[in-house]
Amino acid sequence: MFRWQRLLLIIALPFVLASCTPASNDGAGSHIVAPTATLPVAQILIAIPTIASSATSVALSATVAAVPLASCPITQPANPLFIPPSPYPPTPPPLYAGEFWYGTEGLWTMLRADGTWGKSPYANGLYTQKVFWWRQGYDYRTDPMPDLTVTGRRLDAPAPPIMASGATNGSRSDIGSFMIVGVDISTPGCWEITGHTMGTQLRFVVWLAP
């Protein structure tokens, strides 16, 4: 703080204290007793760290919100585990450690074992995720715009439904031909996502972390 700003604070403080001093009763009537001393500058400035404390509290709240609430029924691996048909690998490749296949041969996806979508890109008030989907017999070369739609709703609080892009195609040597849909979500929380394709649907629940 500049020297002249400190001086103004010291000058103004007695008037602020005078206006806040409670009335005293001497039996003849009430009157305001003006203060006779001022506080040191160090005591005036002592409230400044509370701003940082508030920011810390917000950060801690965000950290807690990154953990799924017990009330959110996040999707767990099936028992027995779903194994996709050949030529897909029986478990997700090493690049996707901590994830598992989920669904049926008609439609499946890949989910995180902790049930979260974390570190999602955030812009213009929306969180964005790319969701990968597979179905038996799908070939990205012959079906560049697959018949797949995705919907979603928040389970733990009111919120607008997700906004999903049209499906497009892709391929990797380790996970084969896949369908991909981009989704935009307005708020973190517990979300139910449903994919629909060729008379088959697949539903799962994830926790979107901030």
C-alpha cells in the first residue's frame, strides 16, 4: 500500500470508530463517547489475509467436489467383465490404464474405474468431453457418420441436458474402429449418459469433476 493511502486510513479510522461506538447510559440520557486512541497500521492491515483464506476455502471445496458423492450411482465394471468381440482386445490397452470396457456387443464404451470425468476442457460456461463408442461390425471406412445419438441428464440436481454433437468416425491400431461424440455439459455433478444406435442403447453414470 502507498504511504499516502496508509495516512488516509489512519486519519479516517477515528471517525469510523466513532460512528460504530455503542451509546452509553449515564442516567441522564444517552450520548456517544468518541474514541481517544487509534489503532496501529499493522492492526488495520491485519484483515487483508482473510481474502487469501477465502480463496483457499474455494479451492478446497473444488477439491472435495472432484470426488464422487456416495449418492451418485457411478457405473462399476460388470461381473463378469464385458469382453468385446474380436478383433478388439479383451481389456483396454496400456494407454488406457485404469479404464474398463462396458456394454454389450451391440454397443459398448470405455469408462474410468474411479467413475469420474476429470480435467475436462472448460470454455464459455461448458465442460467438454469426447465419448468413444463401439459396436460389433462397425467399420470407420464405410460408415464415416454412424447412426449414433447421445443424450444425458444430471441426477443429483436440476441442470440443462447435455448438448451432443453428431457422431463421427475414427480408428487406432490398439482400439480399432470407433465412433466418437463430443458432449458439452453445463455443470459438474452426477450425470447419466445414454447412447442410442440401431435399436440398441447403453446407459452409464459418471461424476463430472470441476
